[in-house]
Amino acid sequence: MTHTPFPGFTAADLAFLTGLAAHNDREWFTAHRAPFDEGLKPTLVALILALNETLEAKGLPLAGHPKNTVFRIHRDVRFSKDKKPYKTHVSATLTRDGQKMSPGMLYVHIEPEGGTKPAFDPETIDPLDPTTFPPADDGDSGGYAGHGPFAAAGFYLSERPHIDAFRRAIVADPKGWAAVEAALGAAGLALEPGEPTKRMPKGFEDQAGGPLEAALKRTRWLVRRPLTGAEIGDAGLPGIITGFVAAARPLLDFGWKALRP
């Protein structure tokens, strides 16, 4: 079955996200959603389908689905002080089983290079009116949203049994973990901070002060590759992302083995 080739994200696609950042309300979205429905969404789907093919060709067991693994552009504002209704990026995951948040994934995040936060004019500040002060960074998406496009691969874990299983694998095979870190380093990939705990996690106290301490305090094991505006606008983007995943393969293999039932 053939699919529409991935054409690259266009200036109109990215202009929609920039506009949404400046006018994040339902009225603007409704009036301007044609570029989203006719351009941005189908281009993201085309990227997923193209990645499915390039990843399979390289023997990388990850795949996405045009609906099941795409994140909604609507924000969940139930527990947030920030009530803006829309995200200002589009994103999707590719996993081994096609479930959106399965352990060991590729995450693709698309927004304009430089981010989508609207520029703030310091001339508008009135020292006596707090409503004119620049907005605080809410740290959305782990501090990634609003900083530009990227791809990430690895283990974004939320369940304690999975986190501890990954930690036990590191303790059981420290040389194997060192080899993973060395392979990532050789590929120019650095592990992200990983939401570390302040204290040694329960059950791993005997590793305090040892060479594995930093790795065991992590709750997530991820690497990230920033993407440029030229890269996301090019038909070669699936190959670029696939090359990144191939470089991250040692991390994925280590984690999949650690979490194997």
C-alpha cells in the first residue's frame, strides 16, 4: 500500500502555530483552522507513515498510527492555572506496539524553530499594573514546548514498577549500562536530566556515592535531537529522525530488555 510522500512542513503550517501562540482562544482557532485541518494535520500523518517505512527498513521496531499515537492539540486544563485551550505544537509517538505511551518510544515534536511563545514587548510594562508583566514560563512538556522542534527517544516512565525495573537492570549489568552511555556519547547524544530524585530511591540505598548513583536517581532515560527549521521543512526529515533513532538504539534495547516480562 502506497502513501502520500512526506512533503515537509510548510511555512503556512508553522505560521498557523505562531498565530495560535499569539491568539490562543477558540474564536481565533475556529476562524483560522483551515491550515491546521488541510495542511498541518495531514503533514504530521504523512511524517508518521513515512517514519513507519524508514524505521522498518532499518530494522527499528517502532511504528506510529495516524490517530492512536498523535497527541490532541487541545490542552487538558483541568488542573492547570494556565487555561489556554490549545497547544502551540503538534506531536506524536512511535512505539513497539502502537500504543501511545508504551515504554521505549520515539517522540516527535513539531513547532517553528525558536519556539511558538509570542514575543513580549518590554515597552508595555507598567510597574504599577501586574497584568502587564511578562508571563512566567509554566514549564509545559518538561520545559521543551516553546523552544523549537525536536525528536526524543527512550523511556518516559510514569509507573514505579517500570522505573525500578530499569534501575535493577543497571545494577545487575553496570558494564552494559556503561556501554550504553559510551555508545550514546560516541553518537553525540547526551541523556536528558531525567527528573532525578533528591535521595537515593528505596531499595538502592547501597549504591549511594557509587558510580551508578546518578543513573539510579533518574526516573526517565531519554535522549533528544533538536531539529532545525530547514530539516522539518524538508522531505528528508524521516531519514534524519530514523538516523537519530538508530543512534539511540543501544538505550532502547537496554530498556526493552529491562522491562521484559
